[in-house]
Amino acid sequence: MEPVEINAGTWYLRALRADERITDVPALSDIGVDDPAAYVAAADAGWAAETGYVWAICIPTTGELIALIGVATDADRGQLWGRARTGYDEALAVAIGPVTRFAEGALGLVVTEPIADGIR
């Protein structure tokens, strides 16, 4: 599956990037990702294999990553996880609803647990 962009009102969600146009590497380091370039590659592979789904929650005017949200899959269940940069907890909270609807509607997953803090 190709990554799906989601409009979450004030914020927009997109695939992670680390290329000549946009790089999320500094922001990923800021929220605790040890090897950001490898993390971006792994997130891309998860989308392609349909085994995991990760979005950058971004400021619409700049495209800057301010939080991560993802869905970890286990059979027909999905566990939401995420982490925000300092001062952007609200952006993560706003993204929960749209990502849950995507996981349930488009992926057919059952999402029942609250979001787990962390990075997967």
C-alpha cells in the first residue's frame, strides 16, 4: 500500500520523509528516534508490506514534523501509538480520531485500546 495522507483539521498527516526536498531526520532525533534515516526506511517498508503504518503529524504551512502517530497491527487488531515534540501534545491528540477511523474503515482493524506513548 502507498502511504495515505490524512487531513486532521489544523494538522495534516503524511508519510515520513528523508530526501532532498524534506527531511524529518532532525525532528525524529528530537523525539527520541535513535537512527532516524533507518526509521524512515523501516516506516516506508511497513507501508509497502502492509504491516505497520506511520504518519508524521505536520504543521500545514511548513511541513515540519511535530509528532508521530502509528498503527501497529496484530491480526485484525490495531494498537495506536505516538509521541509528540515538546509543546505539541494537542496535535497528537487531534490525530487520534482520524487515524482510528482510517485503521478501522480502510484497514478493517479493531482499535480498542487508548494510544500508547512511544515510538515503534
